[in-house]
Amino acid sequence: MISSNIKVTLPEIRAGMRDSIPLRGLLLVPGMDRKVADCIRHCQSMTPQSLSEATQEKEELIQAWREENSTVSLDTISSSRQTWSKEDNAILQARFKDINKCPKKAELKSIMEESQERKDLVERNEFSRVYEKVKNMFKRKKSA
């Protein structure tokens, strides 16, 4: 993209970012796609190229890149979301069914240390994941 010196549109840049694993997360940051576009344009302006270097071959490579990246859809990108096992879900539901307010992190850590089965649950799943699950359980309780 940078060495081609051909103007690349923002939707093409977004598609390229979606395809690049390191850049994919930056799409969630508001305005980051424009910053990447500005960076590409700046780098293009810094690369000295004469008109004779912008040959038909380079244009064909750019066109091939555009076609290759335009066929990728968001449906082909795998999600990193993991589903909870029924057993783990039941353990959490049983422990927090009578509590009306979401416990703070320190309180939740001590609750999870109370029994061996909850300790094992935290070992299988990171504590941050358990915390998010409990927090979402209370959000659903509140909205119901």
C-alpha cells in the first residue's frame, strides 16, 4: 500500500486492518482508522518515486490486493468468545442466586476460595473471566 503511491480509500484501509491480526484490535478505537490512513499517506509522501516507476505491473499488484481483501467478510473472522460449560454456569448460578447485589472483586475472590469446586472453576477460567460472568449475571437479574 505504502510503496504504491496510489490513493487508498478509508474502506480499503479498514478492510486491510480487519485482515491484519495486529491491526484488528485498533478498529475498536474511535478514529484510529483515520490515523492509520494518515500514516499511510504520510509514508507514501516520504517515499520518492518517479512517474516512470508507477508501472502497469504495480497497478496490477494493487488491483490484485484490493480484490483479495474485498472478498474477506467479517463472517470468516473467528470469534475469541468462549462459551461457559453447563457445570461451571450451574456452580455460579447456585452460589449467587440469593445475592441481590454484585460483589466487589475482593469479595468475589474470597467467595470463590470458599469451596474446592469454585477454586477449580477459577483455575479452569481466569478470575477476570469469572468476574465478568458474575457481573453479567447480576446485570441480567437487574434488567429482568
